[in-house]
Amino acid sequence: MRLNEITYTNAVPIDGYGPGFFRIGGEVHEGSVLTGPGGTGPWGGFTDSESLLGLANQVDVLFIGTGADLSHIPSDLRSTLEEAGIGVEIMNSPAACRTYNVLLSEGRRIALALLPV
């Protein structure tokens, strides 16, 4: 079997997560978090559309992790993001972390907004 080292170009991967935190690029972030090509920082949850709209023209897809369980996001948030040209994929936070890392390793234009597990 041949193993290849993965290089991330414009963002950092999710290293791990646990109750109330995410480890991203070696740093621990408490609570909800937004990460992508512009860096990593706190996210205000479903009512914080402004920080997500700041990703327009930077990403093609935004993954939203809804915590431990899959749940719907507010329909007005989805509409606002899609009108800004940001594709939205909703999944539970663990699945969103895994998917983000895979697509990040492929060099895709993506970002990730996470609610804690």
C-alpha cells in the first residue's frame, strides 16, 4: 500500500472534536466555530448570517454541522446563503468535519460552520 501525505493549501483541517470544543489546525476552539480560507473563529450560530455571507466569492460550498444530531437550519438562512451564491450542505457536526477534511485535501473551495457536539 502506498501512503501519501496530505497537504492543505488555503485552510486548516479539523483535528478532532469533543463535548463543546473543536481542535482545528492544532488549536482548541470552544463553542460554535467557523473555519475556511479566511481562518478560524467563533460563530454565533444560526442567527449569525453576516459572518457566513462574508464567505461569498471565496467558497463554493459551506458545510453546516448542526451538532450531535442532524437538524434543519432556518429556511431564511438557507435562502440568504443560496442567494449570495453559497451552496449549503447540512449534516451533523461529526459528518461535516469528516467531509470538510476530505474535500479540503482535494483543494476544494469550502468552509465549515459548526455547532458543538
